Amino acid sequence: MPDALTAVDFWLDPQCPWAWITSRWLLEVEKVRPIAPRWHIMSLALLNKDRELSEDYRKAMDTAWGPVRVCMAATKEKGDEILLPLYTAIGTLVHNEGRREPEVLGEALEAVGLPAGLLEAAQSTEYDDAIAKSHEEGIGLVGEDVGTPIISVGGASIFGPVVTPIPRGEDAGLLWDGVLLVINTDGFFELKKSRDRRPAFD
């Protein structure tokens, strides 16, 4: 990574629509600011494992294991650099196209040239320790009362930003400038308001 670029670590769960939007924003930021994103896995299913949840959300968390496990299996097979293209393939199908059927993970693997056998990881606990390690690295930076995404840059870390629609071009850069300003303010913890719209992926 060139010295002029600032490393930005980003923790994601492929099933989270808000993390998907934030990841697409960060890719926009990369076009207008000197940053180099590095992608990591966290797990909403793991985060919510011991929490009291509604029946519908518990079912969602049960299905969230599959994509995270397949992503971790892929990184073990091909290295960390495969995570972004695989995440992009999964997210495009799940979030942009609204696909929820089991075939999605297999299609995403095929789209990035990964072996179909990695799909077996979705129903296996083989990679759960590696998932937990990556997850704990991210959560350890911000605390248990948040979710995904998590961003860390220059020793400062934050959950979010949670935003919709995806900021583009210089608007993306300006939001990045603001995020850097607040997370580097000593003692800053939170800015928040209730969400009043659904995630928009365009």
C-alpha cells in the first residue's frame, strides 16, 4: 500500500443492508480521498447469540451464519483479497436484486471464480473460531452495544455511519471528512437519530 494512502479497516456482515450501503459509500470515498479499505468479517448472529430476540429476528440470525461462513472459508482458500469481490457478489444479489433463496451463495461463488465446494462451509462450524476472532477484533474496538458496520482508521473506531441512499462522488468524500472529524475528537461517542426510511441501494 503506498505511503500516501490511509488504511481503513471495515468489519461487515454480508446479510446487513446498512453495512452494504456503508461499504458502497466507502468505495465511493476511495475514489475521492487517499484511503485503502481493508475488509474484515464480523457476525450479527454471533453478536446476538445470547440476546432475547423476536422470533422473526432469531430466524434471520440463524440464516446469517451461512454467508459469513462462506466468506471466511473463501478467505482461508484464497486470501483476504477475495473478501471484497465475494461480498460484492453476495450483496448485489441479496440487497440490490432482493434475492433470498439458498442458490444465491453458490451463484456468488461462481461469479468470482471460487469452487462450488466452498458452499459446504455454510452448514459447517469449521470456520466459526476464525469468524469469532475477526468479529471480536472489530467489536473490541467499539463495544458490544453496536452492530455492523465498524470502521477503524488511525486508531479511532466507530460503528457506522448508517446512511441511505449511498453518498456518491464528492458528497461521499465530505461525509468521510465529517466522520474523521468526529471520531478523532477526544471523548466523542455517539450521534444518532431514529431511522425514518428503508435502505436504498441505488
